[in-house]
Amino acid sequence: MEKILLLAHTQADGSLPKAAYESLNAALTLATDLGGAAVTVGLIGADVQAAADSITACGATNILAVSGEDFAASRYSTDTVAVEALVKEAAPTLVLAPTSSRFSRCLPGAAYRCDGRIETHIADIKVNDGAVQVQRWYYRQRMVATLARAQRPWFLVVDSGVFEPWQGTAGSAEVQALEVAIGDDCRRTKVIGVQTPDSDTQTIRPEAEVLFVAGAGWTKKQPDGQVHIKKAEELILGFINSGKASLGSSKSLVDQSSEGGEVISFMSHLNQVGQTGSTPRHPKGLATCCHGEEPHTVGWRFIGERRAISLDPNCGWAQGKADVLYVADAFEVIAKVNALLA
Ligand SMILES: Cc1cc2nc3c(=O)[nH]c(=O)nc-3n(C[C@H](O)[C@H](O)[C@H](O)COP(=O)(O)OP(=O)(O)OC[C@H]3O[C@@H](n4cnc5c(N)ncnc54)[C@H](O)[C@@H]3O)c2cc1C
């Protein structure tokens, strides 16, 4: 019989990130599909009580914790030791955790120390004839594979946006704290501060309802024979700020900075969506001044509803890539939408 351990790190304020609730839901659903497998939760962080209280009604058999200042920040040495201790105590056959930079860094090493195997970017988990099978995408989301393994423990790092977050009433949880000895060699890496961009330059918002993609058309000559970069910047920023959207880009637009062309100042390669960019998950997406070529639209695999605004009625979006294509001038349409949102 499979036995599940769900791992989660707490955030700086002691809460759990949304992705942790999604992985918890994945673990509980899997336990049900397996005919009632036991689920243990393993929390790691400075102080985990508030996080444990928030999931006390989830039906987990028990909640284990490795906590204290040594485990507050992301650090490979302490995070692997914490995971190892939790796995040793819970003796699971399956270990689920949300995809985060912190788990992505420490779990491969922790799986090795536990003589386990690991699969990352899990996009689905199913039980088929009593056997656990997982899905993940390859070749930039063009091929999907279904995988099974005999080796246990099997670590499954679940992508965010795949499962609905678990919801339940908070209460007062009983937490079993594990004592984990940390040597000074584990403390050599120290977090001395966090640098984040100003909030108005933070344009990538994974939790946003809408992905707004800007294409190279924003910087091209317009019907009046002129380019309007400043106007484009104003319209794009206006939309993403009042619509609380996340900003994506085509490759052509972000490449313009390295090609010496006039550029959208707040756009970087981090915004690029597509084959050599990101594959974000948002319920809705709106592409503007973008041609909708395959290397770009392959990054839209997980966008729920796709719309595009292009002057070209024969662009890629018109050829089955979008649910709705508006053949229109994006400068005019976005100006009108921004006026409505203001
Ligand atoms: C190996 C490889 C990997 C690649 N990876 C990626 C990737 O990860 N992501 C990516 O995006 N691309 C990628 N590409 C590039 C991709 O093939 C396209 O070249 C790129 O996506 C085109 O960008 P674009 O649509 O913004 O620009 P363009 O092709 O220049 O299209 C601009 C569009 O804007 C429209 N337009 C202009 N003005 C307006 C207006 N006022 N209103 C409405 N529409 C207007 C035009 O009609 C045109 O359709 C890759 C290519 C290769 C070969």
C-alpha cells in the first residue's frame, strides 16, 4: 500500500504558498484514488504552527515539522537535511511537493540521500489498475509522457496551476516537531538580504487572471508611417496595471534590446513566452501586435482562453491558435479598454 508524504515550506510570514495547497489537494486526491492511502504532511520553516493550523481539517494522518531559524531561508544544506529527516520519520512510498525554486534546488539531492527517484514538472497524477502514473511534458510542451516507476520512495514535484488549491477551515493543529541536528558546515551559506524590483517594475505575475502578451508590432511603423514607442509603453503598462495582468512578450520584441533597436523599457527576456521562453499558466491570455507563430504560441499550451489583436487577418492566431482574433489596431483597442478600466 502506498503511503504519501506532502512537503511544504512556509513563507516569511509563516503562511503556505498557494502552490502548497494545490499539492496538498493532489496528495489527498491521490490518496482517495488509491483507496484510502495515509497522507502525512511535512512542514519546513521558521515557525510552522500557523501553516499547520490552516490545513488541520485536511484529513492528514499527522503533521510533522522541522522548524526553527536554521530552516527559515532557502539553503540547500539545511533543506536537504530537513527533507531527509521528514522522509525517515514518515517512511513514505510517495513524496509530493510543489514546484518552487527552493524545492527544485534541494529535492534532487534529498531524493538521492533517501535512495529514491524523482520526477519534476508533474502535470497530472492518476491511478491506473492500482498503479500510480504521472504525466509531464517534454520538448517545450509538444509531447506528453505518462510515467510509472517501481522504485520507492518516489519524489513528485508538482507544477503550480495543475490542481485546484485545497480549501478548508482553519483550526488548531497538533504538530509533531522533529529534532534535526545542524552542524556549522550546514550554516556556511547565509541569506543576508533580499532584493526585489520595485512593485511597478514587477510585471511577471504568475497568479494573475490574465496574461497580456506584447509583440514586436508595438515598435513597428504604424499606419501613419511613424513608430510610437512611448505611447506603446503607456498603453501596455496602463493595461497590465489596471487589469492586474501579467506581462508576456514575443521573442522578437525582447530581442530588440540586443539588436540596438528602440525598445519597450520595462521588457526583459524574463517576459518571453514560447519555445525558448516560458510556458505560463493563466485562465486567460490576450496577445497584442504579435503574429502568433508556432515557436511563440507553443508557450500558450496552458492558457485557458486565448484571444489576440492583430492587424493581419492571416496571422498565426487566425489559423487555429486563438479562440478569438480581433482584426484591429491594438493601439486603438487597448486605449479604449484602458479608458474603461480607469
Ligand atoms: C528556434 C526558435 C525559437 C524561438 N522561440 C521563440 C519564443 O520562445 N517565443 C517567441 O515569441 N518567438 C520565438 N521564436 C520566434 C518566432 O518564430 C517569431 O519570430 C516571433 O514570435 C515573432 O514575434 P512577433 O509576432 O512579436 O513579431 P512579428 O512577426 O513582427 O509580428 C508583429 C505583428 O504585429 C502586428 N501589428 C503591427 N502593428 C499592429 C497594430 N497597431 N495592431 C495590431 N497588430 C499590429 C503585425 O500585423 C504582425 O502580425 C523562435 C524562433 C526560433 C527559430
